[in-house]
Amino acid sequence: MRLPTESEWEWAAYGGTAELPREPLDAVAWLDANSNDSTHPVAAKMPNGYGLFDMLGNVWEWVQDAGRGTGDHVLKGGSFYNIARDVRVSGRMSSPPDIRHRDMGFRCAASVWSEGHLFRDVANIPSE
């Protein structure tokens, strides 16, 4: 198990579509306007096309990619602490890996060699 790359995370966040679903952001994400300044249990909002919950909002998610500063890493997706404008697939933040905050978390990925593809799933994305 490992952290996903930024590309893998974004692929998983789109849930198999070329663009995000048309549901209101409140239907899929915890953000400043609806979170009561707190994280929430996973799966309280609608999943994406891969059945993944909370790809946007709730907590920023660490990815493998290097951030802006020396030793920094990228976080993706925004959190319960962010306004709607900042809760998006392209949203990213850079931070040293030893920083801890109540709005940061992670999602595991696995590299599986299957049907000629190195990357098969992020957090149990089903095969086609």
C-alpha cells in the first residue's frame, strides 16, 4: 500500500467520467458551508462513479507528489474548512509531511499488475 500519485488521485476523483457529476457540491462534499467546522464519517455523502466517497471535501488528502518547498508533498481535494471555490479536483496544497491538522488525511492506493496495466485501483476501484 502507498499514497496515490496526484494523477491517480485525480483519475479516481473523477469517478470514470470526463467531468464531475452535476450534483450540487453539497451532495458529494463536506465544506465550510455545510460541515459545522468538523470532519464527518466517511460515506455520509453520495459516492462518485467508482463508488468512492469523500474525494472532495471533508479532509485534504496526501499524495506522493512533491510540493513547492524542499521535502513538501501535495494534498488534494479540499476539506470541511474550505469554501466551495476551493473544494475541487484541481485544488492542491503543499505542506511538509510532518504537519498534522484536523483537516488532513490520506487514502491508500495499490499497484496491481493486471491486464497490462500497472495501476489498477485507488481505494478499491472495481475493475471493468
